[in-house]
Amino acid sequence: MAWTDHAETSQATTTTLSPGQQTHYDQTFLAQASHNLHMFQFAEKRPLPKNKGKTITFYSYNEIPTQTTVLTEGTNPAGRLIGDYTVTRTIREWGDWTQPSSMVRYTTIDKGLTKMAALFGNQAGRSIDLRIAKEVATCGSHALSCQKVAGGAGMPFGQFQATENGTTASTAALIYAETIVNTGDVIFGSGGFGATDNWMIGGQITFLSGQNYGQTRWIYDSAQAAFSISVSPSFDYAPADGDRMILSHPGKSGTLGTVAQTLAATDIVDHEMFATAREQLQVHSAPIYDGGYYVMLIGPTVNKGFMTDTDGGWMGLAQYRGQAMFKGEIGKYMGFRVVQTNRPFRDVAPVTSTAGGPGSNSGATTTNYELAGDNYAVNGAEHRSFAFGKGAFAVTHFPGMKTPKMIYNELGSAGSADPLKMQGSIGWKVPFVPATTNATWCIALCSGG
């Protein structure tokens, strides 16, 4: 994009921005970026030290079982082994820029570039939040279907239990499940629901124990004969015999497993879904935020199922104004602080055996879910609202670069590459990467509207 400055004169021009100008542009840029950082505000911020490489490893511990054995007086019990797990991510740079052919005079702030800073700020905020949403949708949550059709035995809507089958060694990308677990909960295979290949495509697998505890991956293939599922991207570790897992799928049920269930516009986020999500977060011991609440992040088209609750459960901002608010917060409901984003996560609903789900719109194997269109569809039929506890996901960055940085180059700053001082540039850049720290603490409520 380029424009002409009709006020150009022969006056001398600056080669660098004055501190006042730079501050003005930064403030304009960051104000717009911050306005769109709905998910970013909830991510734990963890710095990556300079000159220590591009890879960061997050260390966390498995939950310690409840103590059920009384101490013997005068005797120390055996020390407990506490399981831990790691999540590794590689930091990347994100940004964009343009070359305006306008002249900035040394005494004034160009109002045109102020608008450009605001445009880029808006873009930066949306881009960062979408990147976090992609991480959470694909690798940081497990699905709960608003279709409300029973999942496996004793499981919530669209969820099934399994354990790792040690008879055939699994890899980080190919997981073998037991045929039957937990009183007849058949995952797929002969004699049970889902007796067909490809039954779990578009679903997700989330580990409840082992080295992959708290991690989720997208399922792009499954084989009935081998009771196997293929995931993308690969887990960090190959699961061990007996590792427990949840298989979740918004379009499959326990009674009609061979038939994909299409999410309809009437499958909405209502009080029952809020209650089920809260129950599951409590079951998985998800930490609460200050004040005793979890967070529900929704899009603007998802709120009609609960804001009109006739029982009076919905509490709008006017009823508790004066308290500290999250960015985008619209109210409280059933133990959740409800936050609305204008850029909700939507994808192609997995209603066939070959496509859909949060991993890839095409159904193909891919690890590039960061790319536009790979697991996000702005008009996708499936809406994903995220219900989560504190610490479910994190963002890492370099010290001193906690926010996107606006970069401005004056006319002529390129030297001989711009001999007539015709072009400057304006843009933004930020190094960061989101990471799932515990996907059992985040639930994706999948609705059709």
C-alpha cells in the first residue's frame, strides 16, 4: 500500500523517529493489539533466556494421589515417587510490514502512519490470539460435544476411555489401545460400536497418565483390526503399557458409532454444557482463578443459549461492576467468568471418515497446523468454546519483548538501496510460541451455533 503526501516541501526530513514520535506509534499500536489479546491474557508468561537456543522445555508434575494410609507413629513411610512430564516447543518470529511512500517531517507526527500503526496493532493482536487458539484447539484441549449424545460408559458427551495396549509397542505417532476397558467401553473394533476403520478421524486423544500426561493430539487415521490410531503432530514420547487416555470426538456417539453425527445449529452451549464442563474440570483437578472461577471463552454467536437463562443464573457486568475485569468479560455463569472474543475458533466439523476436526480441514497428515486454513475456518460449521482453569496453557518469549514490537524505518534509512529517499517502512515483530501445559485442564465445547 502506498500513498502520496500532498504537503511535501523541500524541508529537511528526519532519519530517525524522535522519542515522542516512537512512543506515540508504540502506544497506538499496542492499544489496538491489546484489544484483541483475549487468549493471551490467560496464558502463563514464561521467558526464554537470550543466547540459550530456540527451544524451551516446560516442566510440570503429575497430580499426586490422595493419601489414604495413616502414618505409623515413629515410622517414616516410604518416599513417594512423583511423576513429571515435559513439553518442548521451538520459538518463532511473527510479524508483517509495508512500505509507505509518505514523508515524515521532523517536527510533526504523520497522522497517516498513526492509522497504519493502529491497523498493524489490530492485526498483531488477532494473529497472536489465533496462534494460541490453534495450539489449544489442536494440542491443548479435549472435546465435549454439545450434541449431548452419550459417549463411552460413564463418560461425558463424545468422550471414550482407553488404556495403552502393551502387547504391541506404540510409537509417539501410532497408538495402540486396549479393545475393551471400563465395563464395556469399546473404542472401535469388531463386536462393538464403531466397528470400522477411520472411526476416530477428526477426534483427539488426551493422556491422563504417563510421560504424555496432559497432552492432546489430533487423530488423522484409525484401524479397526489393529485397534490403532495415528496422531499428528507426534507426541513427545511413546506411551507405555497401561497409560490411560481419553478419546474425544464431537461427531461420534456411544450408540451410533458407525454413523457420524452432524452438529446442528440447535446443538448450543447452554446451562447443561456449562455444568458438564465445570464437572470435568473439577474431576481433573484444574486450578481455579482468583475468586474461585474458571474461564469460558466464547464467540459472539454462542451466547444465546445461556444469557437468556430464565432461572436467573446469568450475572451480567452491571451486577458486579467495579471488580477487576478480564479483557472481553461479559458476565459470570455457573462458576465461570465468561469472556467473549470477536475471533472465535471455528473449524470444519468432522462428519465424514476422511476430513474435519481441529487438526486439518483437509484430513491430511500435517504438523503445520500453524498455517492459515490448516485447522481454522472463519466460517466453519463447528464452534469451539474453551473452558479452562489456571495454567492450562502458556506463552514463551524473550525477556524485554513481552509485547509485539513496532518497527519504523524513515525515508532514506536504507541508504544506497533507496537513493532518492522514496520509501520508508512500518511493521511489527514478536518472537513467541504458545505451549499446552495441561490439556486436561481445558475443554473445547463443540457446538453447531
